[in-house]
Amino acid sequence: MISGDEFDPSDLTALVIDENHFARGISLDQLRAIGFGRVLGASNTMEAWDLVIRTNPDVILLEWIEGLTDGLDFVRRIRLNEDSPNRAVNMFMLTSRGSKHDVELARKAGADGFLRKPISGLALQKRVRRVLTHPQPFIVTATYVGPCRRRRKDPQYAGPWRRLNDTLPAEVSVDEPASEADIHAEIARARVAALETTVRTLDPANPRSVRDVFKAVQELIEVAKQIGDTSLDLGAKEMARYFQAHGATDRIDAEVVRTHVAALHQLVHLPTALGQERQRVALSLKRMVDKKLRQAGYGMS
């Protein structure tokens, strides 16, 4: 067991399973920043199973693909298959879901818990540290195999949602006096949340809808400048560049826009102290926009 006082995952291996290459890259970068000595990525469960057999990871982060049970089947396979090198390996579902039905399904399958996407690197470190330094007893019965679900204090499900009908929080808050940095962070998060709301109704075939999103991006750029957040400024400007290249046309890829917004959400939830990690997220957005514009036949700035 790892000491709770000195958390050093440099000798540990983490596996991320996510079909979205960009999102998977963000999770891998976060795990590297935390200090994991080896991080591996897989785009599907077949590839992941091969990595599990060959590398025996210490932590698995598994995307819950919308509309499919593939993720839950993989959790069951790890817990039940005799060929699994470690049936008690810590497994988290990476998901934007959180209904009581989803939570119940994951718990019954044997997952250790949920990580609400997008999750900050600091929150991820706290959750991973808890599960590695204070693991739950592993239960094997005729009807259930997985971490003990009877617990007075559950380190995987931090927060008030002990019951299945409670609301799943994005991450644990820390009671600290509000500083200028905290206020700036809240302003940035509120503006990105407003952008997310606008993007939900994005219809590339509707020029007015495209302009509404572009206006929200411009407002985010202005906020980033006002609070002096250079990483957010870069990430938002890259989104604006994508829109400016296409104009108010149906050539805009709504999935690209949603992925970009998810990364911006990720960025504003990273503490300012993790400056290099925040900058990596912003630069990854630039690379994504470069690639998409190149594929569309546009020049790059």
C-alpha cells in the first residue's frame, strides 16, 4: 500500500480507455503531471484488455460511451475473468452521466466510482490518491465481485451523494478564503459554462446559431484578457480561429466545437498553479484546430 503521507506514483501504471483521441490525450497528460511513471492509452476495450494482460495497471480510467454497455462489460470482465492479472484493480468511470440509474449500474458492475468529465488534474490527483492510499476491502461473493459497497465513509464518492438519488458533484470543494485568483477562476468558469449552454443548441446549418456561438467565444476571449489568463486566452482564440476560417457556414463540425468546449472546461478547472498543464491543454487545442483546418483545405496562421 502507498503511504498516505508521501504519495509517489512514479512506480505505478495507469491505463486510460477513451475512444476520443483528444480527450484520451488530456487524461494521459494529467496522469503524467500527477507523477505516474507509466501511462497507457487505449481507444477501445479490446485494445485495453490486451494492455491489461501485458502490463497489469494499478489504475484504470474508463470512458462510459453514451448509449453502450461496453464500458460496464469491461468492468465485469476485469472483476470476473480468471485471466485478469488483478481483479481488484482500481477502476473509475469517466463520464458526464450521473443519474441514480447510471450510478447503480456502475456500482453493481464493480467500478470503484465516477469521475465527472471534464475533471481537473488536481481533483483527479485527490481521487486517485485516496483510492490508492486507503483502498476498500475487495469482496467476492456469488452475486457481486468488487470493492466493498458498505462503507461509512467512501473515499471514491467524496461529497454529499451517499444515496443513489443524490446529485453527483463535479469535484470536492475546499473551504478556503476567496482570493483574487479564486474570483478570477469563478469568472472564467461561469463564462465557459455560458459558452457550453450556447454550444448545446449549435446548428451549423443555421447562420444565426453559428454567430451566437462565435459571439460567446469572443466574450470568453475578452474575459480571459481581463483576468490575465493567457492559457484560456489562447484556447478561446483558437476556437475563434476555427469559426473565422469557416464563417457562418455548415462546414463547421459541431463535434469539433463540443470537443473544444470540453477542453476549455477542463482548462478553467485546472488551478493556476498548474501553469504548464494549463498551457499544454491550450496548445493541444491549437494543434487540433491546425489539423482540422488543414484537412478542410484552409491555410494556418
